[in-house]
Amino acid sequence: MSGGTAVSASLRTALSYCVQQVRSYDYHNYLCLLHLPPAMRKAAFTFRAFNVETAKAMDVVSDPRKGLMRLLWWKDVVDKVYANKTVEHPVALALSSLLSEQKVSKHWLKRSLEARINDGNRDDDAIPENIPELERYAEDTQSTILYMTLQAGGIQSTIADHAASHIGKASGLLLLLKALPHHVSKQGKIPYIPASVAEECGLLAREGGRTEVRMGDALPDAVFKVASVAEAHLQKARELAASVPAEAVPVLLPAVPAQVLLDSLRRREFNVFDSRLSSGVHGISPLWYQLKLNWHAWRNKY
């Protein structure tokens, strides 16, 4: 096998890995990416796979220190990839190939990683102080994916970037809410309800210098308050729709799964522990989800 053929085969394997990771761990966005123009899919799947790898880092280990080591390893990978050094990992290989063809700001990848590292470094009893702090985390981990995809697609639009910011914040906030049962079962605490919201709902406990959010009947009220902020971001994104370039709309389709999750939370009265939220795709059947997504894509709406 010639060197060029070997490289081509290796890259195909790397890209296939990225697609499978997104399909396995981020299915609602996997279906969104299928509506992108073929020329944009390589970048989009690479960025989403990078997000899967870094999002899983803290979840797949019992010792948080090992998760942090993994995130720091990814930080080093980004530096090496931008320095044209080869790293033998499928996502790193896909990223290297992408950067050889398109200009993508290193800033967004680093910002995403720094957010996850800072989150992983939090003290055991630390929770976000307020909603703006949670919004920053959502933007750093979700909006950045959309920013990079727009950039890789050559779409330069301040309006599209603003819409992407709002959609990413909405998606991030709602996904954190949906993941609360997982975090409670793993950590025995509620980590992503801000202290200000918990205090409003009578769920904030302060003992011996420690602060935590208590389980209680008012938890759905706290979830509702955070979900309402997400809903406002979706509304703001849609208010910009008339000015968003048509070619940017497929990149912004993640607004659809965010709305689906918001609607499912509302139907379950914002009880994140309702097991029906985990069925299908964000609480609805995969077929119904795909119909909603296809309808928006066909109408070029998000």
C-alpha cells in the first residue's frame, strides 16, 4: 500500500470514528448534521466528536483526577494539532486533516476545553452562583461548536453568530437539566442548579461553610426557572431568523432538539426525574423527532 493510500485509509477510518461517536452519544445532533451540505459535514462531525470526547472525560472515570488528566491531554492535543504534529487519535487525525483544508480558530476549541477543565476542577460542594455563570458554561461548551462549524463553512455573519450564541446557550442549559438525574446518581448531589435559583426556591442549604442544593418538592420550580432562560434564548435566536443567511440555517438546526427537550420538560411539569424524558429522542419517538427535524430543514427554518 502506498503512503498516500495508507493516509487516505487512515483518514477515512478517523472520520468514520467521529461519525459513530456522534451517532452513539449525541444522536439528536447526529440527525441535525445529516441536513448539512456534504462539504460541511466533515467539519461538523469532527467538532461534535471532539465535544463528545471531552464531555465524556469526567463521566467515564470514577476518580475525577483521571478525568482532568484526560482533559489536559486533549488540551495538549489541540496545541500539537495546530503545530502540525501528528497525534494518533481518530478525532485528532480528523481535526488535523480539517485544519489543512480550512481555517478554524484555535480559540474556540481552547475555550471549550478550559470550560470543562474549570468545571472539573470545582470543589465537591461548589455550584454555579447564578444563571449568567451557567449561561457562560453553556456557551463555552455548546455555542463554540456552532461558531466553528459556521467558520469552517466560510459563513461570515454576525447575525448568524448571535443566533448560534443563543441556540448554544439554550441547548447547553437544557442538556444540563436533563443530565441532573445522572449527576445525582453519580455524585449524590445536584450540581447545575445555580445558588441564586435554589435560594429563591428554598432549596439552598448552607452548613459548615458548604453550600448545596437540596432535593425537594420545589426542585421542578428551580428547573422551570433555568428552562425559562433557555426558552428566552431560543426566542431571541428565532427573532434573528429573517436576517440569518440561508446557508447558515442548517448549522442552526440544533434549535430544534432544544425546543423538543424544552417541550418534553414542560409536559413532565419540569420533573427531570420522570423516566419518560429519557425515552426516544428527548422524550419523543425517534420517528416523530425526525419528522419535526425534516419539516424544519425542508422549510429552511430553525
